[in-house]
Amino acid sequence: MSLDALANVWTHLTQMQPVRGEGIYLYDEAGKRYTDFTSGIGVVNTGHCHPKVVNAIKDQADKLIFGQINCVIPPQTIALAEKLRELTSPRIDTFFFSNSGAEATEAALKLARHATQRTNVIVFQGSFHGRTSQAMAMTTSKTVYRYKYHPLPSGVFVAPFPYAYYYGWDEETTVEFCLKQLEHLLKSQSAPDETACMMIEPVLGEGGYVPVPKSFLQGLRKIADKYGILLVIDEVQSGFGRTGKFFSYEHTNVEPDIIVMAKGLGSGMPISGIASRKELMDKWLPGTHGGTYGGGNAVVMAAAKAGVEAILSEDLHGNAARMGERLIQGLRDLQLEFPAIGDVRGLGLMVATEFSDHEGNPDGATCQRVHKAMLEQNTLLLTCGTYGNIIRWIPPLVVTAAQIDEALAQFRASLEKASSVPA
């Protein structure tokens, strides 16, 4: 089918047009199989067309599709909130639902501004928080996401992210530097009493798949508490079992004030949300935020609850931890053979291979050759990072050891092919 009717603003990894999906695989009309290690950019954590999610959609569609939440309250929305409440800390007990990650980002900031009566937000270098105007202003991973859309909303300040490999330092030195720079920012750019919140991804997403060091997030919590600033954890890409815990912040024993969620929550259905404690949510003036579809689509709510229950009952977060260890070890073994791989890092099934040249500079050319060679083997992967020199591994959480090993074998072949091409 022709793409002429689609806006050119979309980029396309492939021209493949799937007609069926199952587990980690997509199939085109001719029956050709593709291995999807993108998960729709971290969306189908439960795999394509998980039976429990499919059945929930079918069952709910026969009963009620939509009930606008300002007019009526779908029971499915309450049921999803109650299920999520079981999975957050006792203090995180109140939820607001919307449709996309960007909407949830903006909702979190609006809540923080009302709750604190402050205006500003601090984000971290390499961040990706969405594509709407406010979210764009909070996104610093690549210029393309903000290109020629200026001026953007003000009140956004950017602090260094503790990306040790980029700085060329050890983790302790990097964390110490970044926390010191954050304190400097609070003295030089955005005073504490005008700073509503700090928002951070517990694993930097588009900026390079860099897990935040535990000590850094603990340092942010101390700074937030010191100044009465809210700590917002953006779990849009890292949540719902992706990193081996249900939420990635659980790796650090740090409790956020607000959680931003989307992607893996819906198993492919459009949903996002924020979670916070009731005392903060009660400071959000009724009527000052909302939306037609957020919280009102009973089919989406039922699908999300079924997906969450599938992750829990099938221990998909546990599988993510185990398969992530297998994937990272396999990639580190390849790193010993192929020096173009400068770094291998990740948590669970949120894994990066960063390519660098012999001087340690970003090597986007080799990355792109390896990426292309993987596509030629019908395995879908995505790149990321400011310099486009990182391949990110995001398979569905149902992936098996045999499937990980097959992808690693393909990656070896791709590295060999890329290494044989003159620079």
C-alpha cells in the first residue's frame, strides 16, 4: 500500500506493513517474519497480542467502549487505579489518566506547579519527555525534537545527567560533579523557592539508555527534601517490568513524589498517567486540567489492567531481569572481540551498545552499518543518543533465552560485516 496519504513528518525504520503480531514477532502480508526488538519503542512489554490483553479488549468492547470521565466514571478506570495502587508505595495512592507520555509529562508539571505554587522545572541533559510544546521544552536529547519550534515555554532549566561513559570518569566522580552542578544551578539560575520540581528518567531513554546511578537519585531526593522541591520520576519507557522491577526507581530505594507512566501500561493501547500522594493531588484545583479521552475509554482501561496482571502473574519483570543479564553478558563478550563497541550498559531489557572510535569519540557511522545489517536479517532495533551512535535493545518481556541467543548471533554477524567495510 502506498504511503502517499501519510504525513512526511514521520520517520520510518522500515517500509514493512505488518498484518499480524505474536510475542516478539511481526508478520507481513506475505507471511515473512520480523523479530521486533523495539517493542514499538517500549510499548508492547507483554508481547504482541498477548492473549489476556486481547481477551480483555474483546470482552469489554461488547459491554462499554467509552464513558467520558467528567460525565460518568467507568468502573474499569477505578479498577485500574486500584490495581496500580497495589504496586506503588503506600504513599503513592492517587492517579490521573491521559493518552500519551507527553500529556502525562505536562500533567505532572501542572500538578507540581499547583501543589507547590512555584513555576520552574529542572530536567537533565539528554532527557526526552515528549513532543508537545511544554514537553519539547523539557527535552534535550537531540535538536531534531525541538528543531525550528522555538520559542518554547520558559521556566525550564537543564542540569547535567551522570553519564559516566560520556564524561570519561568513574561513576563516583561523575555523580559528585553532577550533584554539585545541580546545587550551583539552584544558586545561579532557578532559585529553590521558584522551582516546583525536578523531572528525571531513571534510565535515560532517547539520550542513550543510561541507567541513573543509585547514589545520584538518592542525592536528588535529599536536595528535593532540603528545598521542598518535588521529585518526578518519568517511567514512560522504563516502567512496567522493563528494567527487571515493576518500576525502575525501585532499583534505587528512592520514593518519588510523582510518577509519570505510559507506553508499557497499555500493551499497545493508548494510555498514560501520573501517580502521586493524595495530599498533593488534592492541591490540584478541579477543572484546571482534563481531557476528553483520558480515563474514559473503558476498553483501554480493561486492556491496561489485563496487561499489568499478565506482567505480574507471568513474572515478566523477573524474566526481563534474567534475559537482560543474558543479553548484557552476550554483548560484553562481543565487546571483547569488537573494539568499536565502547560501552555496554542497561537494566533488565533496556540495554545499550554504544559505538566509539579509537579515540573514544562517538562513532555513528559504525553504529548505522551494524543497525542496517541487523535490519537485513529482519531484526528490528532502534538507535538513540545525541550522536546516533547507540543501538538500544528493547525486546518484549516475553522473550526467551533462545531468542536472545539468536539475536546475539545476528549481532555478531552484523559486527563482522560492519567491520569489513572501510571507514
